Amino acid sequence: MFKRIRSIDHPVAICFEGEALVAQAGDTVAAALLSHGTIAFRQSAEAKADRGPYCLIGNCFDCLVEIDGIPNQQACRVQVHEGMRIERQIGLTRLKVDDES
């Protein structure tokens, strides 16, 4: 289990799956979720198996989540910000592309 070494001195309010959480300013989304005991960030496309952070440096893509309505975000590479809304990613998702019309 992951555990925060120091207390939070610069709190940031975030929301994961509808639950309010407090993270440390400067934390990545992955660090914030892991410190709250969350280890399953998404489900694989075919087997629907739980997946979570593996490499924590952006190489493996196992930590993909939806952040503020945008899917396929690497939780290990995005820093938390006040009011951030994070959802688990279930199976395949489509990239949201701006309408070109």
C-alpha cells in the first residue's frame, strides 16, 4: 500500500468517481489516487481486467484515466489542480476531437 511520507501542506481539492479527495499541490494524479488507496485506474478493453500504474514514468499507459471529461490521460504525467474531476476509464474510449466545421 502507498503511504504519504509528509503531511499535506498545500492542499488541492479533487474529485475521483464522485468522491471528494485532498491532494498535495504538485502531486501527479497517480500519486494522489495511490495515496488514497486507489490502485485500479482503468479496465482493459477486452478482458475488462483492472489496470493501474505500473511504470509511473509514462511508458506503459496502464494508468489512463478521464480528466475533466478528456479520456486517455496518463495519470502519472498530469499534475492535480483545484477542482479536477477524474473518472476511471472503462474499456476503449474515443479521442475527443474538436469539430472542424
